[in-house]
Amino acid sequence: MSSSSEFLCEGLLEGDRRSAARLLTMVEDGDPAAREVMRRLYRHTGRAHVVGLTGSPGSGKSTLACALAGNIRAQGLSVGIICVDPSSPFTGGALLGDRVRMQELAGDPGVFIRSMGSRGALGGLSVAINDAINILDAFGSDYILVETVGAGQVEIEVVKYAHTCVVVMMPGGGDEIQAIKAGILEIGDIFVVNKSDRQGAERTMSDIEMMIEMTPAPDAGSWRPPVLLTAALESRGIEELAAALEAHKEHLEASGRLASKVEERMKAELLEILSMRVSSAAIRMLEDSDAGRDLARRMTAREIAPHDAADEVIRRLRC
Amino acid sequence: MSSSSEFLCEGLLEGDRRSAARLLTMVEDGDPAAREVMRRLYRHTGRAHVVGLTGSPGSGKSTLACALAGNIRAQGLSVGIICVDPSSPFTGGALLGDRVRMQELAGDPGVFIRSMGSRGALGGLSVAINDAINILDAFGSDYILVETVGAGQVEIEVVKYAHTCVVVMMPGGGDEIQAIKAGILEIGDIFVVNKSDRQGAERTMSDIEMMIEMTPAPDAGSWRPPVLLTAALESRGIEELAAALEAHKEHLEASGRLASKVEERMKAELLEILSMRVSSAAIRMLEDSDAGRDLARRMTAREIAPHDAADEVIRRLRC
């Protein structure tokens, strides 16, 4: 292990914020040196409770994350926030209220906030998010909140593998029902109707409750997702949300579901890494080898279909 | 080739709608029999002009797609529409006006509309969309409109590889500026401020124009994305949009950019297929082999980090 990697790794484990920030930048940039550090960190992970927050833009996920982080801190626990939502105030364009709240949080040594670009290399984003979760876990965060926008496949995949997935909605709006149709219902462990001071909040709550009731529970002892009302800007309903998180955490531990969730997340993480590695190797092969360039030419001439070209690449690939 | 695959393939090439619908279902379901058909179809593809339509939910992409399809039909050309946006009226929850418009379109033999689920297997969605484009291409569509929501990585990837990418925005709203920040600016060949009867349309248009002007053009003869105002519900600005599409198409052909776009799309398609195949093989290996189960156990015990487990899987993989 190179001395600089060792230095960063030790720094992180001792709770040095600059080391954490540097490592997060390395994984975000896809720096190959990060792999060495990730390997060494890995045995120090597995302690944090990872909470995914998803929902459409404008549902107030960031404000909710801030309020929740405040509650977690008041319990004497530390919290990391990873934000992957391009429409989030964490990543820019914060409203004044949020900005003040975030500055308060950012000055607290028990809070670590990081926003990540939602672009990046093919498949690279999921890998970077998972690496970031592992970094903040090894850094010692008790809770890690991952905020993503609920529209994309990658984001849903990431949130799905959190220990607890919180789906944030707004009162009214056909969008919310659309979101439920789009598969959000199955991934939510806790549903929150935020901005509950607006008209129609109770109605939206009962709509979601009805849809949950219509979904058959997998088995008798299984978790029934609660639907909560919050008004994050006024800090209303946050204690109830924190209590629901705690209840879900206890349920996972008591039911043995935690172990299978952890295994699912690891498999997903492994598959993301595989996809990224295979893609990089395939790009190199297509661009830098005669065989690859010839394959690209034959595809363009429509002499070979992409599915068949994939067979050829697999035969030649050295990842 | 099995006789049923041959039957479907012939049907599609003869313009039989039921064959097209059946094939689309097969690729959506990830039916292995589809590969055989796709292989045979491939040399009949490459004629359609593929237009990606992206933008945030509520920007009116579907209404615009309908209006644009009407214009294309009036030119005597055929059009296929693939919709991957869960919030789109094509996939459910249509407003009355849209529904009427869509029914008119759906009854037209020169129009083929298909919505696709935005869930599905890991990496499977992009592969299915690309297959669907190839099917409608072989089916004989002159234009293929692909509507996706602009928030997710997968959707952006797909739209990016269309021949022409149209980014649809709404007047006002910080969301739009956020979207631009999130990388939408770089992928748009044409920008549309839809719902231009609303306040602030000109302002949004000039904001986008300014951002485009600030972006240095790659070279002297390169394409400058136009920014258009439309009100799709009232069919306003649609002719201008159709003209811009035609102009971009001509630019791609005249500048030689078309060939490189086609090659980029094929490479992207190949990489998606590779990722999907490698993921499936890795899942089988992890779940159905002793070595795989042992690897999963060692990951869960944090004896091996996911990046290192990926090395082991690659060594053992048979795709």
C-alpha cells in the first residue's frame, strides 16, 4: 500500500474530515488509487444504518434530511449525508431557509455532508455512491442519509439497497400516484407526505395507505410501511419519522431481515463494480485494438448485430 | 432459426403491426428468443431518424410528441413513439386532451406507439429500448420519437445516443436551471420552451440561449442548438420544431457527424448488452455455485471487499 493511501486511510479511521473529503473526491473521480484504500477500509464498515430518501423533485427531501439530521444529532449520534439529487438544494440553488439550516449542520463536527454529481462514467455513479457510503461508514457515521431523486433507474437501485428506504411525497398531484405506479410503492419502508400543511395531505396519506393495504404482505411477521405526515420546514413530524426509522431498524434486526438486506446490497454493489469494469475493458478493446476497431466497423456496416458483437467482445475481454 | 421467430421477423418486415407488438413484448420481457430475431432484423435497420425527447415531468413532452407525430404524418412519413417516462400520459393517467390526441394517432396505420416500463432487470431497460428502436426501424418507421424523463442516468444515456436530442423545458422555475446544471445542456441538439403561453417563456428562452452562447463551440462548422417556443396543446411552434429537426438531420449528414453518432450509439448499445450479460452471469454464479455462495458469505463477513470480489467473479465468469 502506498504511503499516501495509508495516510488517508488512517486519517479517515481517526475521524479526520479532510481525509474523508479527499477520499470521497477520489472515488467520485474514479481514481484507481481509491481501490487500494477501499480494500483496507472495508473491514471497518458495516456499522452505519443507511437510510435512502427518494421522491420527486420539490417534495422537500433535502429539508427533511436536514431536519432528520438535527434529530439524530440531538440523540447524540453522528450522521453523514450523501446527496445525488441534481435538483436538491444540497447540490446548489438552496432556498434561504435551507441554506441557513445546512450551514448550521455543516458547522457541526458530528455531521458530514457530501453532494455527488449525477453524471460520470457508465455505471460509475452507483459504484461511487456505494464507495461513499462505505467511506462514511468507516469514518464512524451512525446514520448515513442518501438523498436521490426518484425518477431514474440508477437512483432507485441505490436507494433500494439502503437498510431503510424513505419515500417522500407531496400532498395532492397525479405525479404522486404515477410515482407509486412506477414501482416506488415496492421499495418504500416508510412513506412520508411532506409539506403536510398544504391542502390534501390527509387525502394523499390515505391514498397511499390504501395502496399499501392492497399489496399482499409477503408473510405474517413482515413490515407494514407506515405513512407519516411531516412539515420539515417547521420541523413537524420529524420525531415520528425518527421513531419510525428506529422501529424499522429494530424490525430488521429482530426478524433477521438485516442480514439478507446487507447481502442484497453487497451483491448489487459487486454487480455495479463488475459492469463498470467490463465496460471500461470493452471500451479500451473497441478503441485501442485492431480487432475492436474492426468490430466497430462491422457493426456500423450492419454486418454484425450488437448482441453478436457482445459475444465477440466477451471472448476477447481481459478485465 | 425457429419457425416462430422467422414468422415474426417476416411479419415485421412486411409491416404487420401484431408482429411488431409481439416482438416489442419479447424484448421488454428479456425473452431469449428475441435475440435470434434481433440478429436477423439488424441488417434492415439504420434508416429511421431517432429523436430523443427529454425534460422534467410536467414539461409536456408527450403532448409535444403527439403534435410532432401529427406534423410528421402530414409530411407523408411514418412515425414510431417509444415512451419510457413513468410520469407520461402515454404510460397512464393521460389528460383528456392528450387522450383524444393519442387515440387519433393510435388509429393511424402510419403511427406505432409503445410504452415501456422503467423498471426491469439491471441494465435491462437500456437494452430493451435500443432493441425497440431497432424493431421500429426495421418495421419501417421514418422517425422514431423516444420520450424519457430527464432525471435519471439510464434515460439520459439513451437519449444521448439518439440522432437528435430535444430537451423540453417549461417557462420559469429554478428546476430548469438545475436541469441545465445537471448536464442537460451538453446533450441537447434542440431546446424547446413548451407551454410558452405561460409567463416567463421569453425569459427562460433567453436564459437558455445565453448559457448556450457561453459554451464554446467545438469547432467552426459545429451545430448551434436553437431554442424554440412551443405551445404543444395549441399546436403552436410545431412546424418550427419539425423544421429544426430537419435542419439538424441535414447538418448531421452534411458534416459527417451522422456516421460518428451512429457509431457512438452502437458502442453504447454494445456496452449495455455486455453489462446485462455479465450481470446475469454473475448473479447465476453467486447464487448457483458453491464458489459463488462462498464469495457472498465472505463479503457479508467483510473478509473480502466488493472490488476484490469482482476480481474473483471475473476470473470465474462464463458469460
